[in-house]
Amino acid sequence: MTDSFATPAASTSGHLDLGQLLGGHNPKLRNRILLLWLVSGLASVLLGLAAVEFDWSALPISVGSATFHVTLYPPLILAMFWLFWFGFWWAAIPTWLTTFVLATHYGMPYEWALLFACSDPLGLALIAMIYRAQPQSTDLRWPGNLVLFILISFAAAVLSSIGAFIWSHATHADIASLYSIWEGWWLGFLLQNMLVVLPILRLAYTRMHDWQQSTQLWCRRYSTADGLRMTLIIAATLVTTAMLFTWLSANLTKNAIETAAFSRDPSLWQPIAQMVRDSVDALMSVLLILMVAMALFGIYLFRYWSRRLTLSNQMLTRSNRQLSAEIKERESVQAELQERYQMLNLMAELDARLHSANSTREIINALAEYLPRQLPRLEGVLCRFTQDRRLEVLTHWGRFALIGEHYAASLELPAESEHWEQVALYDPEGIRNIHRVLPLKSGRKLLGVILLGPEPTDNTAIGSVLQILSEHLSLALTNLQLREQLKQEASHDPLTGLYNRRYLHNWLGPELIRCDRHGRPLSLMLIDIDHFKRLNDSLGHEAGDEALKGIAAFITKQIRESDIACRFGGEEIILALPEASLFHAQERASDLVQGIRALQLHTHTGDPLPHLTVSIGLAAYPQHADSVESLIRAADQAMYSAKAEGRDRIAVADKPAGLVFSPPGT
């Protein structure tokens, strides 16, 4: 037995649709097929006439003591080829026409001929129906399909043999003639299919299959999902056929016995007795064959459905595995998406903190807070770059610290920014599992570094998060640098680096209020470079600029961190001394005058500049003024007094008569 039914497969024969043939793009092939069909139909008629004329009907065949009758009917052989290779209607139409022509030609009434001609197409219809339900069974190269073909042929032969009873009724034939005609009909149909049609179909299968595929005109048929139902229909049809065969044989035997019972003529009842004996022998033989065939079909059916159930179980198991794998994959993707969503939320919060930071310290603090939450599955260390060019560990996260505080402090980083991203710079021996470095830079200045361990292989979100983090850090640091640069430009003089006049006015008002609240003094110096115009006229403005920068640098070195030095305009510099009394301010002013007098300055080419002196006007709050404007004005008047007295000296403002203190800025 074969397992050819094990998996649904395309039919190797299919059927040729007439509409598709007529509308095809190969008229030569179409004309050949139609011509062959017409010639085949004509040949069927001629062969049918030959079968009648040469009396090929109910030919007796003796096997031992039993005698069987066989009818040779060549049109059915041609019809089977057309049925298998082209389809039911290509076989049924010429078969019906042939039988109808023969019946009417030999005197059968037209109304009986119309019915009689349907007997053979009825058997062909049964074959077509079964193979339509099981298209893969048309491959007769497999033993299981051979057994099925024989069973189907037997069922179709018995079904079409109903025509013998129609013929007997229409021609009023006697009971003995009816039995031989009926037996010859179904037995001849079966033997023709087994001995002629089956070998040719097997031999021509491959060539016909290849030709059908090359023409691309045949409609392929596939096994349907209701294969069990169709298989049960086939089994029921075979059982019904066996029951019909038994009933017809028994009915013929019964009629023959009844006919012989009322006759005393030996010439009449002896042939009938012989017919009854042959009929019983034939019935027993056929039933035995049928029982064997049904047993084989049962085995075949059992193996077929066992194989189908096994394959179904395998497919179900494979589907369950695929479904489980897909569920796990979706759960993994969902978990990754959830983790990525949380990372992006944290990234949004961190981004807001980064862009709202007003200093690098705020950026470092934000990173120290968010990075352990942002990258919990990744080892990492956040370090700050100190003023002595060392690394200080601010925080670390993960299973272990990549570097310790002492090791970080021992690292020496180069001044070149292109080396800051190299892992070997932080792990020269390659033993600390550092895989990635994110330097925190503001321009060409290193603020800190983020050292990271290996990324988890099962999480692709970390790489994208690190990319986004790097971009946002660069943007935040760049924005901070730009803000600091703008702030620097807005509050500092570009030539000397001192605070500008705007910053002085913005700072001095709140500072006077603070001094007044705490009862503390504030002194103000207005420093003017003596004979500065003469220096510009004699040596040029570049020399004057160098003199301004040199004196500004000297003053910056001499003042406290809380003091404010501003370029007030031209060669004038204002120095504000919070919480400094007039006495202490005079001492500081004296030191500045002496220091500038001894200061040696040079041009940008290295040529020495002449020694310079300054005149300083000194005023104090609240002794000499009660507001920002009056304080600056008092210092300015004192500076002019110093110049009038001979320059290179200090002058203290006079206290205005009747000064009444009022809150600063009014």
C-alpha cells in the first residue's frame, strides 16, 4: 500500500476548461485539441457500430465449470482517456452521443434511447466524482491508487449496467438474455479498465503531465479540507454498489426461478437452471473479490488516515512550537519596548534637566542622578575632571564598579581632545571591562567622562539610548557653552577681560542694598591711566591696548575674589571693594599706584612700553554718596582732583554738605 494520500497535493491530470481553451493564446493547439476530440467522437461511433455488427456483446468465457459473459465496448476505452486527461464532459458527451446513435440506429424508440444513452455517462460521472474528491489518486504509479482505481471501476461498471435493464425493457428481451447482457456489461467495463486503460494511463502519466504543464491550460485540482467526508462518501458508494450488485443478481435469479417453475419444457428450464447456477457462482466470486477489495480498501484507508493524523499531529506540534516561539518573541519585544519606553521617558526628563542647566556642575549632578536609572543593566561610572587634570568618581552603577576612586585619581589624561574617547586611555591593561567612553566636553575643555561596560546582547535599546544620550549631552554642553559665552560677552570687556559698565550698574545697586542692610561699608576706586592719549598718539592704538590689558591683568591679580574690577570707559577702570572701609581702600589704592608705577609692560612684538602711572579717585558708601550714581560721580570728581594735583596719586572725595542718607537706587 502507498501513502500517496498523506499530504494534499495537486492533481496530475486536472481538467481542461473549454472557455479557457477557446480564449487561449495558442490557436494552433486549440484547433488540434478540438479536431482530436471530434475525430475521437467519430471513432467512438464507428467502434460502437463494429461492436454491434460483430456481436461483441455478452461473449461467453468459460473458466472451469463456470461460464462468464463479457461485452467489449471500445467507446468506453476512449472515454476513460478523455476523462482522465481532459475532464468529465470531454468524455461524457461523445459517450452519450455514441450510445444514442447506436440505440436509435438499431430500432430503439427515441424516448428510451435518450434514457439508455445516459447509462455509461452515469458510470463515468461516478469515477469523475471520486477523483474530484481525491485528485492526488490519479497518479496510478502507486499501488494504493491502483487498488482504488479497480474499486472505482467496479462501482462505475455496476452503476452503468443499469442500462442492461433499460435495454431489456425497451426490447422485451427474455430473462436469460437479460442476465448475459447485464453480466457482460459490468464485467466488460471492469476488464477493459483493468487490462487496457490502466496500463496505458500508467505508461503515459509522466509525458501527459509534462505536456499539460507546458500548455498552461489545465486547471489544477487540490485536495480539499473535507477529505474525510469525501472518503466516507466513496466507501458508502462502494458498499451501495455491492448491495446493488447483490440485489440485481438475486432479482435476476428470482425471476429466472419463477419462470422455470411454471414450465415443464426441459428446453426452457434447463438453460434457466444453468443460468441460475452460473449466476450464483458469479455472485459468490464477485462478493469474495469485493470483500477482499473492501478489506484492502480498509487497510488503505486506515494507513491513509493514520498518516494524515500523524502529519496533523506533527503540524500541530510544529504550530504550537512556532506559536510558543512567537509568543516568547512578542513578550520579549514587548518587554524591550516597555524598557525602551521607560528609557525614553527618563531620557526626556534628563534632557529637560540638561537643557535647563546653568552650569557644568548642574549637568554633572543631573547625570549622576539619572544614569543609574537610565542604564540599570549596564555597568557604568561617571567621573568629573578636576582642576588638577585628574578624574574624580561621582557615582557608579551595575553589578560592579569599573574603576575605583584611587585608580581614577591615578589616571593622567592628555590635553588633546581626540584621545579622550579611547578606551585604552582609561584601561591600558584591558582588565577592567571598559567597552565604551562618552567624554563630556565643552568646546575643547574636558568636563568629565562616562565609562561603560559591555552592552547586553539581548537588548538593542541600550545602543540607541547611548546614541541619543551622547547627542543630547553634546547639544546640552554646546548650549551651555554658548550661554556662558553670551553671558561672558554681555558682562565682560572683550579687550581687558574685566567686567563692563553694564555689569557694574547691575551689580552695584543690589550690593549697596546688602551693605546698607548689614551696616557694612563699600569703597569705590575710579582709576585713570595718566597721559594715555599721548601714548596712543606716539606709539599707536595697539600699544595703548597692550597697556590697558597689562594694567587690567595687574589689577586682577591684586584684588580679592569678592572685589569687582570693571572697565568704565576708555582708559578708566572702576574697582569696587565690598565691606572695605575708606581707610583700607586708601591702603589698597596706594599699593596699586606704586605697583603700576613700577610695572614694565611690552607691546605684542616684545618692545618695552614707557612706565605708566595712574590717578585714583576714591569714594566710600555711605560717607560720600547715598546712591549708585552719586557714588560713581563722587569717585569721578575725586579722580579729577588727583589729576589736577599732579597725577600719579590718590584723591579722596569730599563729603557733600547736608548729605541725607536714603536707600540706594533712589
